[in-house]
Amino acid sequence: MSAADHGREARAGWAMSAPALAAIAAFFVVPAIASLFLSFTDFDIYALADAGNLRFVGFRNYERLIENPLFWKAMGNTLWFVVLGVPFIVALSLFAAMLVNSRWLKWRPVWRVALFAPYVTTLVATAVVWRYLLHTRYGLVNYLLSLFGIAPIDWLGSPNASLPAILIFVGWKTFGYNMIIFLAALQTVPRELDEAARIDGAGWFTRLRHVTLPAIAPTVLLVSVLTVAGMFQLFAEPYVMTQGGPAQSTVTILYFMYEEGFKWWNLGSGAAVAFLLFLCILAVTLVQLKLAKRGGAI
Amino acid sequence: MAGLSIEGARKSFGETEVLKGVSIEVADGEFTVIVGPSGCGKSTLLRSVAGLEELTGGRILIGERDVTDLAPSARGIAMVFQSYALYPHLTVYENMAFGLRIAKADKSEIARQVQRAAEILNIESLLGRKPAALSGGQRQRVAIGRAIVRQPEIFLFDEPLSNLDADLRVRMRYEFAALHRTLGTTTLYVTHDQVEAMTLADRIIVLRDGQIEQVGTPRELYERPANIFVAQFLGTPRMNIVPVTVSGAGQATFSDGRIVALPPHAEALSTGTRLSVGIRPEDIAIGAASDALPHRIGFIERLGGLATIHLHGAAGDEPLACQLRDDGSLREGDVVPVLLPADRLHLFDAEGRALHGEARE
């Protein structure tokens, strides 16, 4: 190919990806840069009314955040959500996918729909249902636990139980989506591999560890990255279920940002939170990619 | 090592009965090939022996042991899959060692077994590679190596050559034969390719529609097929089958009234009996003789050394395929005298079953 041809092809490539790039620039790059810029200002409700009130404040927003105990509380809560929630949701999704992928299960399409349904239901409506399920005195969850002799738990009213309660709700709400991704991956694993391992004498767990998981490792990575990002950005569930309570035990970083920005109208400070959150997600994702590369998943 | 007996194996998937009571005896050290068209149940039978499918009825014995209800790994079998089924994230060495490692065998013992198998198959230089870095033939060898390492009583092969190109298939066929001679392990080999069956087998089992059509050595099956199905399944081009009517002692008439001499054991057939005569393409001769039947050459497939010639006799009848050494003298459209030697004819009754005389030389 001559240099001229090459240039023409490159131009065509740019032209074809231009609409998508423009959309990404308009709706992602520009707002991201703008919010980074705003995080160095005291952008608030007065500045909204008149941009003349906008003042450049350097790192003051960041300094204040670092001194704010609620920020650290929200950071801590979010880390718990990530640390507990990601393995929980990934494992739950994978288990569900293996269930609906197994040959002995009857009515597989029905199961698939039933397990995927939570993901496409309205969050607010299901949150109401879950508040009933988690009710201390009349809830089904406590009733089931009572069958095993476990005393009633004040799921949404106790600072120790509220985070697990939200996690259970989030897990139930989101595993269906991951399940579909896992299911697609599982269906590409040749059945002969599993059979060869059976002949080699591998039990269920060994086959999972040495045959299935390595075969779907890239998908496990993808789902983990998506779930980590999702957990860092947890907002709607605590907002609807507990409004961050009790005793701020379910204030997540995004919930904190929402309050900073839209309750107290400290938009500059909110932008600073958003930028720190972005750095956190970026850092964790990079670590995940590094680990995956070392493990040979990609 | 041990022999294999399958007694009245039945298998249904829902309403569909795939195996309809199959009984097979494989002697210790024998290389047995199960051959049949796709959907005949041959893979299901093999997978049942491996323990990957549960039989609906019947028993499977390896040596004296009833293995019908045992797990695949407890049966003393090793299987080579059509797709090789190598673990993609493990090296060749780890692939071959996997079974022993799970069985918690001693490290040095594993190394010894893998080394031995690698030497037999000439793949020592590949032990550090992953399957993705191997060619099709090399993967095939590794899959066989993994089977050898298990030191099974019985090897099971499920169409192991169908994913290879023609050239490699011929070479691997030869290697399979050599390997079996070296190891002497009882082998059950499934294929739809009759050439593989003919060249590899000590004994062939022809399966159709979940039932055994015939069992025998390749030569027996070729020379004395039990029915039209077996006769046409083995050999390329396949055996010509022509309907005739017995018209006198030792002779029969084609639909156009021409007469063909029948082999001696047909003497007893009464006049008017409807038969099918079969003749293999290589048994048809072209040449002048008093009882030659004129045929028009419809089409010649020239294969280099050999040619397949399609001969049109009576209108409406299927053309006869005839295989000859090709000297280039025949032309399409020529009318030639065709000889159907009586001693090369196979006779089949109206149901397609063979009418045999005494064994032919």
C-alpha cells in the first residue's frame, strides 16, 4: 500500500469514527474536564445565578473534604460495599449462570427470565417491596431466619445491619445482568473440556477451578471491573431504602456527593468528590487489569 | 488390559431411542472400529462406554468388572475427542499430567509417565507449549499422549481424525496403527469414514439407526456384506445394486430383458424371484465376450491412475459405476461391452439381506 493510500484510509477511519468521538467528547470529556475545573472553584448556588460570583479557590475544596469526617465515613462505607459487594455479586451471578446453563435443569428459558427480571424492574418499586421483606416484625426475611432460630434483625434500622441489607438488595437487583454475560461466556466453553476433566477424575470444584474459570477468565475480569465501578457509584439503593441512615451507615461516596452538590449546593465541593471518586475507580481498575495480566486472563 | 463387553445397551433421549439393544464383544488388545452414518448412535455408544452418557438399559463390562454405574474416571478408560479437548490454559506437559495430578500421584512418577508418552508420540519438544501454539496434528498427538498417560485398559476414540486435513489424516492413520501395535491396548474407535474403518480395524462394527448391521473383519465385511446397507457403506465408489428377476437356472433378467449369469449358489432360486444383484466397481470389466452387455459411457471421472466410468444400460436404471486403470482410450458417449463376472456378483433378497453361497476365495 502506498503512503497516499494509507493516508486516505486513515482519513476514512477518522471520518467514520468521528460521530462517536464527538458524542464521547461532548458528553464525557468536556463535562469531566469542566468538573475538574469546577472542583478548584467555589461554584455554588450564587455562582449559578451569576457567574461573576465564581471564585478560584485552589485546593481548598479538597482540603475541606479531607478534614470532613462524613467524607471519610462515606469513603469507608463505599469501600465496604466494594470489598463485600463485588465478590458477593460476582459469585452470585456466576452461580446463577451455571445453574441456568446446566443440562439437568428443566424449563431453562423460564429460569433465565425469572432470574433476569429483577434487573429490569423499577428500582423504587422493588425497594418498597424489599422494605417490606426486610421489615423487623412482619418481614419475610426475618421470618425465614426465625425458622433457624435466629432472632429478628432490624435490617434497615441498625447501623450494623443496614449495609448488608442494602448489599442483599443490590445483589438481587443486579446479578441478572452479570448472569447473562456469564451465561454467554459459559456457552462458549466446549462441553468436551468438561468431559475430558471428568474422565481425568476431576470433581465438580476442580472442574470449576481448572476448566471453567480459566476458560471464562476474561469475562470474570469484565464483570468484576463493571461491578467495582457500579459499587463505587452506589447511590439510588441507599437513597431509596435508607437515605444514608441509620447513623450515616449507608452514606456512600456518591450519596455524599449528591448531598454536597444538590442539598447544600456546594457544587465545587461536589465536583471535587466526583474527581476523587474517578481516581479511586481508575486506580482499582488498573490494579485489577494488572492482576488479570499476571494471572493470564488477558 | 482387558476386553470390553457391551450387553444389550439401550439409550433414549426423551422419546427418541438412539441405541436399540446393542451387544458388542471386544477381545483384549483388539482394535475395533464402530462405523456408521451420522446419527446412527455410534458416538452415544462410545460415550456410554466412557460413562459420559448413562444407559437406559443394558450393561457394560470391562474385563470382569461391571462398570455400568461407575464414574468415568473409575472405569479405566481414556478418551480422545474429535476436538481434542485440551485444556487451553495449561501447557502440553500439564495437560498430560492433569489426570495423575488429580489422582495425587507422586511428582516423579508423573514426570516419568509424561516423558514416556511424549517419547512414544515424539512430542518431547512441545511439552512447554500451550495448545494454542500447536498445529492440528500436534494437538492430536497431545490428546493421545494425555490418554496414554492414564494407562487405561481401553482407549476410546471419537472421530479423532475428522478435524485434520486429508494429508495429515493419512499420516495419523498410519501412526494410530503403529501406536496400537506398540501399546497393544484394547481400542474402540468411532468414525463415519469407511476408509479409516477398513485400514485401522481388526474388527469393524457397522451401526445403523441404533442397531448393529454386521460385525466382522474388514475383509469379511467387504467380501461378504450381510445386507445392501453394509455392501454400499464400505468401498468407494460404492457397490452397484441392480434389481433383477430370476429367469431360469443360474440366470436373471434386467428390467430391459437382457440376461445376466448368476453365481452357482443362485441355482436353487425359483424362476420369478425378485433379487438385487450387487457388484463392486472394480469387479466390472470392459471387454468383448459372448455374454457382454453393451453399455453407453455417460461420464468419466478421471482420477489420474484410475478412472470411474458411469455406464448406462437399460433406460431408467441407475448407471453402473465401474473403476478401471485409466489408459485414456475411453470416451464419453462410446458404447462398450461390459462384463459382470458371475463369481463377483453379490445377491440380495427383496428385504436387502445377502444370499450367500459358500465362502469365496
